[in-house]
Amino acid sequence: MNLITNPLKLDNMTVEELEEVLVLDEVTDTEDPAELVVYNDDVNTFEWVIQCFEEILKHNSAQAEQCAMLIHYKGKASVKKAPENVLKPMKDGLLDRGLSAVIEG
């Protein structure tokens, strides 16, 4: 993600604080949860990544921004937790939009 085009400022929060605030969706299915992990890149802008998270993962704007910041500073982040069959179409949607995503677990 390219910080030069439009840096996000989230009240000077540290990466650790962002991780604490980030709330992943609660899993209600009996299947073991997996994680959708998105990796950082130097191509996609923050705005585009946030838009993708809002439209595909149904994150609110704060969740989407926090995930984007974590990915930028840590190189990757778990952006959704759910059964694998729920995550697969989301992963495919992110890949279709040029993001790097995998399902782990």
C-alpha cells in the first residue's frame, strides 16, 4: 500500500493499539474457523484496499482502515475469521481486485 498518495492518521495509534481495537467477526458456525489473511504490496492504495474491505468483507470504515494500517506496518493481517467455505468467495473477490489474500487454518 502506498502511503505517499494519502496517509491515514488514526489518532496516533500504535500498531499494537490497532490490533487490540480490531474486532474480527464472531464465528457462529460449528466448523473450525479459518482466517483470511491479506498481504501488503506496493501497488494498491489505502483507499482501494479500504473500499475492497468495505464492499467484500462488509467491514465498517473504522475496521477497514485499521486492517489496512496493520497490513501496511506488519506486512500482513488477518482480516476475517469464519469457516473456510464462507471465506473462499471473499478471498476470490479480493484476488479479483488485485489484493494478495490467502486462507489459513
